[in-house]
Amino acid sequence: MIRMRRVTKIYKGNVYALEDITLDIEKGEFAFLVGPSGSGKSTFIKLLIKEEEPTSGQIYIADTNISQLRKWKVPYLRRKIGCVFQDFKLLPHKTVYQNVAYAMEVTGKSRRLAEQQVPEVLKLVGLGHKLDAFPDELSGGEQQRVAIARAFINRPPILLADEPTGNVDPSLAEGIVRLLERINEAGTTVIMATHDKAIVNTFRKRVIALENGRIIRDQDRGVYGYE
Amino acid sequence: MNKIAYFASETWASLRKNLILAVAAIAVVAVSLGILGMVVMGWNMFSNMIKNAERKVGEVDIYLSDLTTEEERAAIEAFLVSIPEVDPTKVTYKTKDQALQEFKERFKDQPELWEYIDENPLPNSYELMTKDPKDVGLVVGRISNEAPFRDRIEDVKSASSAIEKLENIFDKFRQIGIVGVIALAIVAVLLVSVTIQVAIFARRREIGIMKLVGATNWFIRWPFVLEGISEGLVGSAVAILVALAVKVWILDKLIENLQFLRLSLSPGLLAVLFPCMVLGGVVIGALGSAYALGRFLEV
Ligand SMILES: Nc1ncnc2c1ncn2[C@@H]1O[C@H](COP(=O)(O)OP(=O)(O)OP(=O)(O)O)[C@@H](O)[C@H]1O
Ligand SMILES: [Mg+2]
């Protein structure tokens, strides 16, 4: 599903964020991307949604070389990839329902379809009773569930999560990852960047460990591995 | 249909949010297009007047002093007839009394203009036609420089010299008008673009999220383009109302009251002018938003 070949990303000022990354992530996999702050986790995710371009190397998503993708096709790439971030990125003046429906509207789906599917997906993430609440009336965990619902509403083959539990109460973090796991079980490839040792050790998924922009470990059913 | 409703509601919400800026932009669009409308109508009226007057272009009038004796007059007449460019059969003498009679005839609807005249202020005059209208200037020059008893000739006037002067004056007006319209149109484009920039800035977070969930560039741009175009459209509507008011309350009154100038507006003019003003508004709005989008929205 995702193939990276000798991918290097150098930011302005000669900052090596990623160096010579080669890896494959198969369809239906769940992978944790771990590593200390500044190791290149967010950069990894930005390259996949073409928010940043690699300095060298090739990235393939579902056999499409995205480095050669025409600019106007980028939105269609992003529709295949749901994204969840540490800061939720919800629109404050839209309700929970509207925030999720928005992702359908933007891709040209009909309002009728949204009326059917949005409540369904919100029920899936456990917010079926908060359709009309605004983001600032929700807890961090609830807001992140809305963001996950929005990322999932168009049933993307890939879901990327950059520290989704970072702003969520630790007691609720596991619930968030359970949700991602369920989405993964429904067939979506999930990549989650995280600092959270407890989470990684509990779920026992593939662990890709980065340090200074390099892969230092890639292990199935792995653990966090730093002390 | 769904999309149109979406774009319309986004456009309206955005316009309402920066109402003051939008009103300023609309006002400048209206002023520039309004001036355009007035310049075009004024110019049309003037060129119709010139066209009506052009029949008289071969005519030269020579006004004589009341002190001119019969012999002097005869000598002047002989000179006029002898000018090679003048049609000798079209040299006519008009006395003060004839001139006054003609004046009364022409303004018989406005007797207040002549009722109280007790001494005839109009001079005796010659009226002649050149063989070719283009020789008018030459003939006027010859009379002013070569005629006998030149101190008895008070004035030599040709219709064309008057028209030329008028034409020059109106040309200046038109040039100033056009420069003004262009300058104002540029200001209007910039102001529209400022309102769009503010709208983009206010929605930058939303734009980021739209990109994230895979909105196409045009889906993101459309509400802003529509916002610019609606400002242009509203501006042109205001301009058309103002131009219409000027026509009904000023130009029509001028045409009616200054009939001797033979002013008129060409019949089909407004049917062309008003759609052009609407188009101008759309173009200003579209350019303004295109400029803002090009500079401040990298997608
Ligand atoms: N836009 C940028 N311009 C320049 N340098 C950048 C930019 N973004 C990231 N970097 C640098 O690249 C390196 C990798 O950053 P990245 O955000 O990928 O790390 P991270 O693993 O996500 O860190 P964290 O866990 O703190 O989120 C860091 O040294 C960072 O300072
Ligand atoms: Mg990061």
C-alpha cells in the first residue's frame, strides 16, 4: 500500500529530518511510528500527504508514484488518506455533525448521503448523542473522536494519525487507539506516530522506530523500546 | 444544486463578515462605472450635436460694424465674391432687422428672450458658403488679413471653428473622464482584492482543513471568486441606477430645454451601455479576486 524508496528530506538550513528511508507498509497493516522529539515522525506523515516534498527518493501509494503526481491531482490523493492530528483541527463555529459532514461536502457528496452516514459514523466513535455540540463543549478525547470520524467518513484506504493521543487525557488515550484499531480491522491501513510508550506496549503492533531521521528498528508485534 | 447552495451560503456569510470593506469596494466599483456611464452618455450627446451641426460647416459669417458706410459695404461685398474658394452665388447680406426677425422666429416659444429689447443689438452681416467645406479656415484667414476696410469687420465666424473649439474642449473632458475611469477601476480592483484577502485570512484555518480533507483548488477558490464578482455586480447595479437618474433628471431636461443645440441620445445607447457596465463590474470583481487568490492562496 505504501512504499518508500531511499527517501531523504532536508529542510532549509541543512536540517536532515529523514535520511534514506526505505520501507513497505502493506494493505491492512497497523504500524506505530515511534521516536524521540525531532526524529522525523511528523515529516514522515507530511510527505505521504504531499504537504512536504522529499528532497530525494520515491514514495508510492497504491502503486502511484506520488512524487510525480500532478499538482491538481493532489486533492484526490488526500481523499484516499484520512488524517488525524494532535490539535484535532476542528472548525470551532461548526457543530460536531457539520464538522464531519464538511469532509463529505468538500468532496462533492450529496447532503442526503451526509445525513445518512454522518450520524452512523459518529455513533461508531461513541458520539451519537452529541451531533449538535460545538467543539469547545467537548473534552479533548471527544474532540479527537470527532476528528477520527471526519478522517474516516469517506472510508479512506489509509488513515494517518500524528500523536492523536497527545492532547487527550491518558485514561482516554487507549480508547482513541481502540477506535483506530477497529477502523484498521475494517480494512484501513493505519499509521500512528506517537511518543506514548504505554500505548505502544499495550497494543503490540508493528513498531517503526526513528532516530535522527533514520529507521533504527522495524519490528512486528514490537514494543516502544526506549527507557 | 447542492454545490450552488453551498457556495452561495459561504459567499453571503463572508460578505456579511467584512461588511464595511465590502461596502467600500462596492462604492468604488459604482463610482468608476457610474463615471464611465456618464462620460459615454455625455460624449454620445455631444457627438450627436456635432453631427447635426456639420451641415453648416461650409458657412462663414462676417459681422459688420454699425458705422460701415454703403461704399465700404459694397467694397467688402465685392472682395468676398472675388475670393476664389467662395461660391459667389452664395454670398448673402443680412440686415440687423432681418437678423432680429430670424431670432424672434427661432425663439418664438420663449418671448421673454426678445420681448424687452428696444434697441436691436444684432449687427448687419454677410453669410457665405465656401465651395468646399475644408476651405473654411483659408477663407476666414483671407477675410481677416486681406479684406478692405478691415476695421469695419467686427468678427469673422465659421461654424467649424466654433465646433472645433467645442470638440477640443469635449475631447479633453473625455480624456480626463477615461483616465479617471481607468484609475478608479484600478482602485476598485485593488479594494475588491483587499476584501478577498481579508476573507481568505479570516478563513485560513478552514482553508487548511479543506485542503486536508481533499477539497480541489477550485472548490476552495469559488466562494472567493463569487464574493468578488458579487461585489462587482452590486457596484454596477448601483452605477446603472445613478446613470439612469442622471439621464432622466438631467440629460432629458437639457435636451428638452436647450432644443436649439439639437442635443440627443442615440436610441440604442443605453441597451448597449448598461450591459457593458454590468460586464465591467463582473470583470473588476473577477480581477480583484484573481489578484488576491494568486497572491494569498497557494493551493
Ligand atoms: N518546516 C520546517 N523547516 C525546517 N525544519 C523543520 C521543519 N519541520 C520540521 N523541521 C525539523 O525537522 C526535524 C524533524 O521534525 P519532525 O516534526 O518531523 O519531528 P517529530 O518526530 O514529529 O517531533 P515531535 O515528536 O516533537 O513532534 C526537527 O529537527 C525539526 O526541527
Ligand atoms: Mg511531530
